Amino acid sequence: GVESLQMARHLEALAILHKKQDRNESAESLHRRALVIQHKSLSQPFSKEGNPALKEKIHRRALQLEELAMGPDSPGLARSLNELAVFYYLQDNREAAEKMFKRALEMRESVMSKDHPDVAQSLNNLASLVIIRADMLRLHLSTRKHWRFV
């Protein structure tokens, strides 16, 4: 509930302080605890149910904290980008999902080997989105074609 989210915010602030003090291991641990609390506070964070605006806000805040705590090119930040992309996809916001999937892929390719499972996951997510778009376009074109001759 709200109390849990407040605790997560306190942990986030403490993680940022530890990061500024070059206490990176402690900062990472605190940050991860905050993220776990945030995700647990939202029942089914990737479902369409609940408050999407609040869920998006929490995902975006997690991204900001991840970047502050771990830097702009961390595998954790790429994971958070991917999670936000999945959230957007499940909210039928395919443009935003594609943007986040691409950013996650670019980041993962820059910090991981090309054959790393996380790179493969990003490629698969982006490919799935492209395939769905192509299927929707084919359906739209076949529907237009059908109605033009009726």
C-alpha cells in the first residue's frame, strides 16, 4: 500500500546518497529493495488492471533511479527499459513500446556480447512487435480490399 511505497521512496533516497558516496554495493542493494517493494505494492505490475498512470510513473521512476545508481549504460537500466516496454505493449501503446524495446536493445548490445541471452530477449521482443504490426497491416489491407468490392 501507500506505506510500502513511502518506504520504497526512502530506500531510493538512501540508495542515491550511497551512490554519491561511492558506496556502490550498498546503493545497488538499497535500490533493488526499493524496486521490489514498488513492484509488490502494485498487484500484477504488467497487467492491464489497476491504475496505468501510477504504474507508468513507478516504472519511469525506477528508470531514473537505476540510471542514477548504476549509470547510463548498465544492464539493470536496460532491464528496466525492457520492463517499461512490456508495460507499454500491454497497454496497447505500441509506439512507446517499440521506442523502449529499441533503447533496451541498443544498450544491451553496447554492454553485453551479441550472443548474451538478454540481447536475444530484446531482439525477440522487438521482432514480436514488428510481426504483430505486419499482421495488423495485412488484416487492415485485406479488410479494405474486401469492403471495396462489396
